Amino acid sequence: MTSTLLDSVVLEPKTTATATVIWMHGLGATGHDFPPVVGELGLPKGHGIRFIFPHAPSIPVTVNGGMVMPAWYDILAMDFDRRVDEEGVRKSADQIQALLERELEAGIPAQRIVLAGFSQGGAIALHLGLRYPKSLAGIMLLSTYMACDGNLDEERSPANAKTPVFQAHGTLDPMVLPGMGEAARDRMLALGYEVEWHTYPMEHNVVPEEISAIGIWLTKRLPKIDPSHEA
């Protein structure tokens, strides 16, 4: 496990935090990408959810001519299999797990933590969420795919076999083709995961209808609680 925590944008709730969403951005973006969305989620007043938006490290990306940019891992080819740097995926998953463990140490139970991500960030949320050894509140996957499937059968954790998954994809996405999202969905369904699947007539982005659906799902997965009742 890495000892250096990733820098992050953190949005604290107006009340005591009783839940956490760790939300990863996509290739070339930063942790500043999604914080503006939080105010549009329609979460209930006093929701108590802390949002953490980590910044990916800057690395050379092969498909972009080796250009150095924020990325959770290297992408080796733009094909349906989206061949990726598995070592990089695992390193980033370890870095996100370190943030997750910090939340546990701060008193937020795993059952009150959602892993979320867009595109590359969603691939990390999916990779870690299915393998994490403690039950999570949910996994939220936006316009993404399964980056490392080869060892999933052996590595997936029974603790998250029943963890709800929210997955959304654009039917017009030219970057992460709809079939890639469908393949990830079908892989999870075949293994018995509970996947709430949404599609929208969009490209590689998010739209208001999707943001509304995310807010409804998060409210269900992380309902308000009275912090004074926590052990």
C-alpha cells in the first residue's frame, strides 16, 4: 500500500460527515472536474456526505503520443479491448484504497462509502470496488469499462458480491464505445452483481438527467443518519 496520499479536492457536508463518496476523474482531467456536479445532485438537506475528488498523477500516455497528463494508468491502444497498463491500474487502485482507509480511520464505516468514477476513474472504481475486502455502500461507474478482467474471478471479494452498482453510458460515446460499457455490465451480471444500468443520448460526458439519477441513487445508498447515534 502506498504511504503518500493523493492530493484531493474535498467537499465537506454542512453537518458532521457520516458517509463518503470517493469520485475519480477521467483521463487528462483533475479532481476539480466533478465538484460542481455535487450541488446539482438534489441531495437532501443535512445529507452528511463528504465528497473526495483525488487528482491522478501525471504520466506519459502512449495513445496520446507519450504526452504527460493526469492519468490513472497508461492506455496502450485505442481498441475495443482498451489494452491498459495493468501495473498502473493496480498502483492507482492502491492509492485510492489508501484514501478509503483514511476514511475508515476517521470513523466512516465501509458500508457508508461509495467508490465512483468517470471513464478511467470509473475503471479504477470498478477494479477496486469488486476486490475490496470490506462491504461498500455502492460502486458508481460513469462512461467506463473493465480495465483488468483477467484475474477478476480469483481476486473479487465476497464482501462486495452484493454491493449495488450504478452504471451509466452515452449511446453516442466515441471515446469509450457503448459496447465497452455493456461488456462490463454483462460481465458483472454474469457474476451475480446487482447493476442499475442507464443510457443517455450523449457522448463522453454527463447530462442533467444522469446527474439527477446519480443523486437519487446516492440518496438511497447513503441515507441520512443522526451522527449522535453512531457508535
